[in-house]
Amino acid sequence: MSLRLIPARGAVLGLALMAQGMAVAQETPAATTLPPQLQDFDAYVEGVRKQFDVPGIAVAIVKDGQVVLERGFGAREVGKDGRNQPVDANTLFAIASNTKAFTAAALSILADEGKLSLDDRVTDHLPWFRMSDPYVTREMRVRDLLAHRSGLGLGAGDLLYWPGTDYSTEEVARRLKDVPLTGSFRGQYAYDNILYGVAQLVIEKASGQSYAQFLQQRIFNPLGMRDTRFNSDALRPRDNVATGYAKADFKDLQPAPRMSWGNVSGAGGIYSSVHDMSRWMNMQLAGGTYRDARGTEHRVFSEERQQGMWSVLTPIPIAKPSVPELEAARPNFLGYGEGWQLSDYRGSKLVWHTGGWPGMVSRLTLVPQHKLGVIVLTNAEVGGAFNAVTLRVLDAYLDAPKTDWSAAYAAALAKSKGKADEDWQKHLAARATAAPPSLPLARYARTYRDPWYGDVLVEQRGGKLVMRFSRTPELVGELTPWQHDTFVVRWNERWLNADAFVNFALDADGGIREARMEAISPLTDFSFDFQDLRLVPVDEGGKASG
């Protein structure tokens, strides 16, 4: 669900106090000790780091308006000389999709100020906005941009910005008219990122500011989130920032490049620390309010808007846990609001979200009933680690049995890897190794065009074929024959973990009619939405045939 920020008065006063050199108050760690279950918390987190091969983890816990714990574990950067740079409470990580709550909050601020309504049509603010269906275009409301119920498929259109393209945010949004819908409007849940880029444009149109300026002036500055950055482009030379790590080919840990969402930043661009995110959590748990250095309370967004953000708009089916050890974590309800996931755990409502980025994943969890918040930031692409740490904290405060969540999530991870290995063995068994391509390799070397992505080039270099996505520098790789007219593309950047099958379909005369793609491994991130591409050869005049 989304958060809302509030009437100008509180935000302006917060800015004025900062201009006078008065810091916004930050609660100091409570004098009370941690619950009994967390007396061994340091050792537990270190065990999680080793279990999931995570270089560094940062954790903060807030309770009843106080910061109970802010701590770093392990390394923000693994030194080649063996000297690692440690993680602390101020180390910056990419919070990725935890940014979505900030986007929802920004819309809520503007709604509180009467500059827009969440019930407005998107075309009221962006007259040029189009989806691939006229009805959806006409009926799409601002609220729908936040709720993952548009009819787009899972991760649809993500290749327009992921893993980094040179399209602008508006160019990405304008290409939505060609991204196919696979479901009914408001009919089912399917997570997307691209519509948060549209929400970002609505914020800019209604506020008259850039999205980055709005966040800085209306959220970061008032809350005293001094080290938080809009995205990696805004990082400063002396910033205490973590390096992300990914397992190339799902095996070997290596540094991932520091990337920036120069477009669609509203879906996941922010870098922050657990220290700064503690302020964000306490404001959320205080109903959208915070206190400045003088103890004066200011409101960021209205209670009405917070309830809107924390109410289910889109129900999500509850899947059976992949392993029995996770049964206790299975919710009774699950849904999405405005920039927030909503569920329950051991009888208490949770308001939470996760984030994934090249080399970094995170989870923020609020338990409003208990005024409890937990933020876990990590610099490795392993979701089990942040879940294991989060649930250990929740159990401690909810008087639940002590559970080895590290072992439980390790079992789930092992099972998913095992299934991926089985899937690959099935591909190998079905492969006809004595079935070469129908055409000489030079015949496949063409420019291909997809209606929504644009051009993808297949070039012949030194007797080999190379595939290159024209707007995505990282997506360059060698095409090798698999069987018949199906090839495998192995990307040069091995941290992507997104190798794909490329199948060329021929017409009756032996010409190439189109090419289709699909990720090879079920472990590949859904944002590599290769399956939605319809690649048609471009003729000499630059026109896509067919």
C-alpha cells in the first residue's frame, strides 16, 4: 500500500528548522535490554551470513517510538587484499522496491494538499498516457498504478529499464501502449514495476518538481534522512556505501556493478541506511507524524491516507510453503495495498515490503499493533537471509517459539536450486544434439524489432553470432546453436544469471519470420521478461516485416 505525506505546514516547518541548523530529533537506543530471544542476536545474524554466503548485513529495530538496535555485521566490501570494509548502521544499500512506499507516500502528500486524488484518471494528469487496451487506458486511476492489478503480466515491460537502458522515464511510459496485457483489468495480482514510473511522472506533473527534489524536500529532509540518496547517481565520493555481490551462474560470488535506475526510479531507485530507515519506520508507526528537535510534532501524511495505503486493494493467492519448515510463516491473508504488502503473522497484521537489486536484497516489516519495525539490508542476492533475520526479531517480540529460520530458509533455497537443476536436465534430455540450424549462421544476423522494446541486433563476428539489445548495454552475449533453429544466448555479464533460449521461426520459403525468447533457468529474475518479446526482422528500409 502507499503512504501519504502531508499538509505542507509540517514539511515546511521541518525544512525551516533544518535551515536554521536544527537537526530533527532521532530517538536514541532504548535503555531497556533486548528480549530474551535476542540475547544471542549477534551470533544468530553471523550464522545467517555464513549460511547464505552474505558479505554484509545491517539491521535496525524500532519499538514504541524508540530505536532499540542499529547495527552492521560483516563487510560492505570484500577487500582483495583481505582487508574488508565493515558494515555499520550508516552504510548505504540499494533498498530497491522498498522505494515504492516512498512513491505512494509522495502521491499521498499531494492528495492531502488537494493537488490530486488517488481516484483521478491517469489521463487527467498525463493526457498522452496509453495502455494497449482503450478501456484500461480510460479507466486506469492513479491508485491502480500502485496496486499491481492492471492486467499486465508479471514484470511486463521491465526490459525497458532493466538492467539499465537509455530510455527516459517518459519514453518508457509511452511504450506501455505496445506492452501486451495478459490478464483482466483489476482481475488479479501480477507484480510490475513500470507503472511506478508512470506514478513518478504524475508526482512531477502535480508538484511541479522532479521526483528527486520532491523526495528530498518533502520526506528525506524533514525526517532527517541525511544520508539517503535518490539513486546511485546521487552517491557522493565519501559515502559509506555497500558493494553488492551476486553469484555468477548461480555459483560463484562476485561483485555486481553499481547500477542506477535513471528511469522508473519510483519503482526502486533509493539508497539508504538502517539508521535513516529507522526514522522512516518510526514515522510510519506514529501514524504519519514525527517530532523535530524541539519536540514539536509534525504530520507527513494524514491518518486517512495511511489507512488507504495499508488496506488491501489486490488479494494475493496464498501458496503452500515449499518446505514444511516454513509452515509457521504461512499467512492467513495476503494482499497488496498502495506500495505495501499486507499479511499477518502469529495473529498480528504485518505491513511490509522487500527489495531486490543487482547484488542487494532487503526487507522492511512493520507490526503496527505492537509499534514494532524491523529493517534488514544485505549486499547479496539471497532472500532467505533477510527473512530469517526478520522472523527471529518478530518471534522475540511476539512471544513466539524460538525457531531456526536460517535452517528453514536454507532448506527452501536448496529445494529451489534442486528444481532448477532438474529443469536443466530435462532440457538436456530433450535436446537433439545432431540437429544443426536450418540456415547458415550469416542468415540469422539481422536487426530484429519488438513493438515495445525496440531493436535487438544479431551480428556475426569472427564466425560467431552475438546478440545485442540496442538500448541495454549489459545485454550482449554469444548465440550458440542448441538444436534446429533454437540457440542459447549466454550474456557476457555472468552476474545477470539470465541466459535464454532464442527460437527462430521460419516461413514457408525458409526465411526468418520472427524470433522468440525465454529464460533458461526458473531462478532467473522475472524482470528479464524475454517471453513477452516478439522479434520481427527489419528489412533494408528499416521496416519490421510482418
